[in-house]
Amino acid sequence: MATSIVRTEWFNLLNGNEENLRPLLSRIPAHELRSRPLLALLLGLCYISTDFQRLLKTRYFMIAVRSAQENPTDHAAIDLALIRATEATAYRLLGSPELGLAPARHAVRALESIALEDRSKIPHLPRVYCQAGITLYYGGDVDAALETFGMGLAEMAVAAQPASAFGNLSMLAGIHALEGRLPEAKSHVKYARTAVWSSEQRNSYTGTFYGVAEVILALEKFDAASARGRLNAMAHDRRTIEHWTAIARVEALIHLMEGTPGRALAKIDTFSELRGPEGRSRAVRADLSGTRALLQLALGNPLAAEAILRDDLAESPRGRINQARVELCLDRTGSALTALRSITNAHLPARLAAEAAALEAAVMLRISAKPRALGIIDHLGELLRSTQMLLPLALLPAHDHSRVVTALRKAGYAEVLDGSPVRSVLTTSTTGTPLTQRELTVLETFRTVPTVTEVAARLSVSSNTVKSHLRSVYRKFGVSKREDAIAVAISRHLFVDPD
């Protein structure tokens, strides 16, 4: 009886009734919970919002996982879908979404196999799709997650509770915005604003990713005030909401736009501390490493950004792009280009593709490789035009931003930039010991003369003198390659660009 009630009233039971449910469910003997995964998961969820007993959730989530794994085939499609979705959700809430991928996929297959006449037996069926999709998303299978959210949203046409599909719409809007597909994000946000859905849905936990989409769309217009207003409208408990890293990342972007990166760093640290051990876990540190590094760059601390990535960065295309940005801010153009070329064949979402293209354009414009620079500027321009993004340009160092924007205008992409106050949110490093005039002369000569012997002959000095000056330049600039040293000098406007 209890399981039947939970099956049909799951989401209503969790709608502010945790205080009443806890004592009732806690009376259920442990051996009964071990055969009823839905009840075990529900009890675990009831402990999430408690101040001093929150850790008990882990115990009940583990019981739910073990229960769901016992005799998984001895159930009808409806129960199997709920059991697998429960297992997937429990793994996710335990901080191991990758372990929830298989049960989430099984849950989706079971959901799709439910006969049409039986689907009404789960009034909130779209929400089950949503929970499976969230696990797929956090487990790293973004394409499968988007497909699952699409199924859940479509289910509203036949669902007993159509409004229960909002979570799917919210996740679709937010993921499209985060991934850089702004036309799709705008379409979903527009639908989410209609009278079909309530303001309570838009501002609650279910609408978190809808709120994230609204924030990103405002930031793409460089409208920090609107982005801040939308963030403040979100009603959630930062201690317990599972989407907290997404919230932390977009809030950091707002602070960057507002010119307060120091506050953002402090808030991320506070946010992480609120989450306890989870906030200090390696997975979370890796997830937030790019944001922390970006904030350090905005504060003018590229070496601190480098240290963050060295300690916390996870190997991934996103990580390589973050690394390339830091290398560029340290004037190591060769290293930045190496990082970018390592992901040449990677399948990148639109936002990462645009960030990578913007960084590569900045590198090429520094070293004045005209044909390649023109090609990458054209690539970047088309990416920005088709996706309607501008934030990738804001994440370039100030001097590089100016050069890339100028190059885009010259290449025929002025309409992409017009009407928006696009600007860099990063500072340009100008630290370091200045070069002597002789060192600068030697370095500038290397721009057109390829060998030490030829430079020595051009300047009427010995080869040893040229080598000595070059070593001094490397030491002052903190680089080890001639190309990097030349790029540093260009970025600091130490000699006139031959263009």
C-alpha cells in the first residue's frame, strides 16, 4: 500500500511535507526498506533539508541502490522504470552520477516500453524522465540527457499532470544556454515564460536551469543587472540544491561582468564550504577549477590561475581550453597553441568551440601569421553569427580582445558585434622586468631573421652576444621559446607590429 501511494504521489509528498514524512517513514523496519527502493529513497530525500541529520541521507540512498539492484527483472514496466530511475537518482545524489548512467538508461527504456493505457498510472511521468535525464547529464552523457528531456517534455501531451513536464523544459533551456546554442535556449525560455507554467515553477528547484538560461542570455547581452536580478529570483537552499555548481559558475560570470571577481572567489569558497565534504571533493574542485582560474585572471593573477589548473584540472577539452587561456595571459603563445591543437579533433559544444576559436585567433594575431589568422577569424565569426554568442570574446585578455574584435570587423562580421557593449572582463598582464634597448633590438630582429648567426651579422655583434641577450629575454619574460618571447613583446606593445 505504502509503495503504491508513493508511486502515484511521489512529487506531492516531497512538496514541503518532509517534516511530516520523516517520522512516519522512519518507523518502517530496515528489512522492509531493503525490498522497497522507492520508500528508502523517499526517506533519504526527507533528510536532505535537516540541519543536523543530513548525513543520514547517504544511508538510505545506499539502501535504495541495493534494493533496486535485487531481482530487477521481477517487475512490471512501470515499477521497473521507477526502480531504475530511483537507483540512478540515488547514485547521483550520492555524488557518483557516472554510476547512475546504466540504471538511468534502463529507466528510459522501461519508460518507453510502458503501454499507453498504463501511462496514466504514474500521474507525474514526465518528472521520472526528468530525473533520469539529470543523472545522464551529470554523468556526462549530454546528448542522451537532451533526448530524455525531450521525451519528458513531449509526454505532457498525454500526462495526467501536464505541468509536471516543466523540469524537462527547464533543463533543456539551461543546457542549451550553457552549451552555447542560444537560438534553442531562447526558444525554450520563451515557451517557459508562457501561462502554461507558473512563476513558482520558474523560480523553484525545478526551474533552476531555466533561471541559469535566463542569466546566460542576459550576460550574452552584457546586461549584468538583469542577470543579477534573475539569479536573485531563484528560490533555493544553497546547502542542499544539487545544481549548485551551475549556479556558482553563472554567478561568477555576473561578478566578472560587474568588475568584482574577488567577491566571486569568496562566494565560491563559501558555497563550497556550505556543501561540506562534497564541496571539497576532487570532482567538484575539477568542475570549478576553470571558473576559479578565470577569476584569478580577472584579478591579474595568472600564476595563481596556473596553480589552480595544475592542482585541480581534469583532463578534458574544457580543461585544455582553460589551460590555453591561462597560457595566453602568461604570454606563452606557443604553449597556448599546443593546448588548443591537442583538441583539434574533439567534438566540442558550440560554446567551447567558440572559446577555442577566439583563443586561437588571439594567438595568431599576436604572432602575425596572416593567412592562418584570417582563416581562424572567419571561423570564429561564423560561429558567433550562427550561435549568437559574444561571451567567448569577453574571456580574452584586454589587448587580445581589442585585436580580435578589430579583425572580426575587418573580416565582415561587424553586424555580429554592433548593438552590444562587448568588452573583455580580463586584465592584461604587464608585470615583469623591462628589456634593455639591446635586448629589444635583438628580439625584434628575430622577427625577420631566422638564425642567431644572421642576427649577429645584421647587428654587427658576436653570436655569443646574441645568445646572451636572448637568454636574458627568456628569463625576464618567463618563456623558453623565441616565438613566445616575440609574442610577449607584441602583447606589451614593445615594438611596432609589421602589419
